[in-house]
Amino acid sequence: MSADIKHRTAALRAEVERHNHAYYVLDAPTIPDAEYDRLFRELQTLEAQHPELAAPDSPTRRVGGKPLDGFAPVRHAVPMLSIRTETDISDTGAIAFDARVRKELGLGENDAPIEYACELKFDGLAINLRYQRGVLVQATTRGDGETGEDVTQNVRTIHCIPLHLKGCAAEVLEVRGEVYMSRRDFERYNERQRAQGLPTLVNPRNGAAGSIRQLDPALAARRPLSFFAYGLGEVRGWASPATHNAVLGALAALGVPVSDERAVVQGAQGLVDFHQRIAAKRDQLPFDIDGVVYKVNSLALQVELGFVSREPRWAVAHKYPAEEQLTVVRGIDIQVGRTGKLTPVAKLEPVFVGGTTVSNATLHNEDETRRKDVRIGDTVIVRRAGDVIPEVVGVVLDPSIPQGERKESGRFDLFNRLHGKCPVCGSRIVREEGEADWHCTGGLFCPAQRKRALLHFAGRSALDIEGLGYKLVDQLVDRGIVNTPADIYDGQKLDLQTLAALDRMGEKSAQNLLDAIAQSKRTTLARFIYALGILNVGEATAKDLAQHFGSLDNLLAADAESLQQVRDVGPVVAQSLVDFLAEAHNCEVIAQLRASGVHWPEHERRQTAELPFSGKTFVLTGTLSGMTRDEAKERLEALGAKVAGSVSKKTDYVVAGAEAGSKLDKARELDVEVLNEDRFKKLLNPVK
Ligand code: IVH
């Protein structure tokens, strides 16, 4: 074999891993997917032709090997302990922990506050990653804490876990953390399964745990998992920093994913503040957490505090209210969606879950309802996590009640329940071969579909017309005032007088609504695409489309093939777009919307270099007083910038708002330019 081939293989491995890291850890892709695939295939081919070049840390090993008969037991070099949990969800949990630590250390009232590292309590599965001389050699589950299972093959398929550490030759470095499934990946996976009539995952945690314990690594590889490190196991030949937070920083520098959502705080009040700050944003996090974790930051103090009954005295988990609860199904309604989709919805005995009272929960479709066998009168688990709509996860059968004595005698049957007719417009209902959903055939003749389409259009993630809620839309559609989204901007149809005459409106709220409508005209391409309500085009896809095509005209001109060049757009989504645009009616609405002044900053893909921030990477941290983080991101992206999730050498600017955390430290460490809010605003509006 020539030295060239050896060289090329090594170069390819390094390059593929670099792109992997950018994509999965930094969330800032560096090359198009197709190019990545090309590099990956070239590497695969070289390795197949030259088996002597095989290496355990080659990125090609991520695709999963042969199915296993079982998992081999592995004794942990250092036991994997658990932590005490404060179930008391008010502030007192934090205060009690600080008091215990101070007492244990013999500190009095006048002694300085203890420094704590605060982090999230990820809701997944604990994993130990063993690196020898920087190469991942083994991954194990926690098991009983003493002995776990060897799940190396499956863990290798997790793209954000480095197969080797950057610049680390330590004899042994065990990284401990949590494997989890993000909400977005969980939703996408379930959507896909549902569309194919395959079983869905109950929740992200089970998704993560189940995937790791899959005996067939090829199946495990299909489940999208992620990882965050939160500590160390055995360490040999590695100079550990002196604090927990610095350890996490050092791990991040080695390429290990570490959550940015962490803070170093002083004393009990610092813990309470962190608990509250995270509670306020729990819904917006991209993954589930069930609480936060406080750790004494100094490793020396950790040693001094030690353990009690196999739990460290220096750490505690502080919980949040649960996102799953039990309740009873009072009825099953069928709702007509924006696209005519008929969705069975469970009417529940109201229950407090995930921070709100829930009385409706989706059952998704007929097959899911039958598979879970949900019937009126059943006790069910309801789940509400983040912004995701509440759903019935499953039935908890009461073993004392014989099956035959359940309130409803048979499994759910959507067609019979509706006598074959749309509950809103009476049109025929159909379920196509191979489809999971029943649909109303009424199209926009069906008022339910018209109403949903309008509500979606005006929704917060779409054109964001404040005040255009369902009560108003009901009236506007029922009275025939508004039929399409374009009618909203038609001053002849929607004028002050007409609006003021509606129920619950007055001149003032009518004027407010008109102002909100006028304001909504200035939007972004991604929001506009999303607002159109195209089947299978959610928020994430709309963003990808906007970024890829840069302008609406480019998107309108795309065919099914070029649509599939977009990240995560497969044949199904591409076909939905093609079908949508093939409807003359839809194109007309788009044209009317543009004619009425709905606009957004557009950029041609090839001309991005002309935008002021093209090629610049920003990272946002802390809270800005004048705008939300999403707004700041949108503004920057519209100016050509890339907004990344974490700070690296490639970051050009870090925008630091109030309470900026570890990203700001990182920026200083790497000497990245930091902008405060004032300077940031000046940069966005140079003329002012
Ligand atoms: S520290 C000795 N930190 O919670 C301390 N654990 O009982 C070891 N977990 O199953 C754990 N997030 O997998 C720690 N930021 C975090 C965590 C965390 C989740 C899990 C862990 C274990 C349980 C602790």
C-alpha cells in the first residue's frame, strides 16, 4: 500500500470528524450534506479496499456492526454513584442543601458563601465513556453502579460522541454523562414511525434507554441520540483542573459535548436563582430535563465532604414538576386539522402536568389509538413537555377490572364513530392506502380547515399576528369576511368598522388588530414558508428551506429533485411542496400576499458575500433587554451571519447580554471579540 493511501485515509478521517463535530456538537454545519456523504463514502471505500487500515476510532465505525447476542458485563473502575434528590420543588430544596454542606464543613454564619457549579439534570441514560490514549475504547451503562453493560457498538453510532479526543494522550480518561434524545429528534422519529404505521417511542428518555440497549446496532443507529458530559470516572495521566466547572470546560475543549446551560454561583441564593432561571426556560430547552443539579465546585472540598451511603455529600438534584401524570379519559372527540386531517383527541379529567392544566390530549390517529387501546373511562398517562402538545402516552389498566368490563366494549374505530362523515362539514372522509390518517375531503369548503389554516398563518411562529385568535377567526370565517390568509391584508374586507362590529371587539381592539396586521407584514422568509401551512413542512424544515434557497422565487422554481438537496428534506416533504405549489389557488394566495406588502429580507444564495455579516459567525449568550434571542438570531441571519450554539476559535463575535455565562468565559479564553448589547444594536443599525 502506498503512503499516499495511508495519508489520504487519515486526512479523510480527520475531515469527516471535523464536519461531524461542527454539525452535531457546534450545530453549525461546515459543508453541504452531499459533500459530507461523498467524503464519507470515499473513506468507506478506502477502508474496504485496505482492511489493514481499519481503526476503532474511524468515523465509518459509527454506522453499527453486527447484531449482538447480549451485552457483556463490565465492572466499573470507579463505581457510578447516584445523587440524592430534593423532591421538594420549591426553593427550600436548594437552601437545605447549602445548609447541609456548610454544616458538614464546619462553616459558621460569617464564613464566605460556598461556590457551586449548577447544571441541568438531563433525563436520559447514564453512560461511562472510556478513552485510552484519547481513543474511545469502551462505553458502558451504569447498571447497578458497580457493574454495567458494554454498549460500545451502539454508543459509537451517536454522532456527537467523539471517537477520539482532541489533543489528549492521557492513559485513561473516563467521561461520564447522559445519553438523551432531543425533543426535535424524538418528534421527528415518532412522526416518521407513525407515517409508516410503526410503533412510536413513549418519551425521549425511553427512546434513549431503549436505543442504547438495542442488540442490533443498525437499529440503534437509526435512533437519533445525543450526549452531554457531567463528570469523570477513572482518570490516569491527566492533570485535572481544580474545579468541577473547569473540568467540564476542559472536556468541552477535548471535543466532548458539554451543555452551555450551566453556571458557577455563590451560596444558597445563587442556587435558588439558577433553579428559577432554568424553570422559566425549561419549556424552551431542546431536550427534557427533570431538574437541576448543584455540585460543590471545588474538587478539594468535594473530597473533604465525601460520601454517605453511596451518595456524594457534595451534590444534589433539585427537581421540577413532572411532565407526565395520570388522569381519566372522559371522551374521545375528533378534530379537523388545517389539512383536513382527522385527529382523535382525548377529553380528560383536567390534570396539572408540565406546568399547566391539561384537559385535551392528542391521540394522533386511529392506529395509535387502537394500538394503545385507549377507551373512554380508562386511566391514562398524559405527557406535556415543552411546547409540544399534550398527548396520551398509554393506558394504565386496572388489573381488578376485567377487560370485558371496560366502559367501551371495543377498540376505537374512527369511521364508524363519525358514520363516515366529517364532523364539521359533512363531507366524505377517506383514508388512503398506506396512510395513517383519515382526511376530510371537503378541502377549503370545510370551515374547520379554513379556520385552522388562518390560525396557523397568524400563529406566533408564523406571521405572528397578535390578537388574531380562534374566537375572532371563528367569526371572520363564519361571516364569510375572511377566507384566505390574503384576505387578512385586504383593507376592503377587514376594515375598522367591520372589525369593531364583531363580538368582543371595540374600536380600540379593532385598531390594535389592524396595527398588528400591518406590523406582521415585515417578516422572514422562513416564517412565511412555515405560515403557508404546507403539509409536512414544519418550522425546522421551513428554516432549512429558507436558508437553502435564500429567496422565495428560488424556492418556487425548485423541482422535487433540487428540493431534496435541502437538509432533512426527503421525497415525502419534497412531494408535499410540489403538490402545494401545483395548486393554482395556492400560488394565487402567495402572489396576493406579496402584492399586499408582506415582505422579508431576501438574499440570493450566491450573493451572500454581499451581505454585511456574510461569513461571520456569532454566538449569543445571556439575556438582551431589547429583543429575544430568537429575534436577535433572525436579525443576524438576515444580514448573512451564521449563529452558532457554542464558542470556538471560528467564532467572530460573542454577543453578551445580562447574566452571560460560560460562553462569555470561553470567548475571553479564546480572545473572541465580545459585544455588549449597545454595541450589538449599533452593529445591527449602523445609521442610528
Ligand atoms: S452527577 C456522583 N450530573 O442523574 C455524581 N448526574 O443520580 C454522579 N444525571 O442517573 C451524577 N444529569 O445519569 C449528575 N448533570 C448531572 C446529571 C446527572 C443527569 C443523572 C445521572 C444519574 C442520576 C444521578
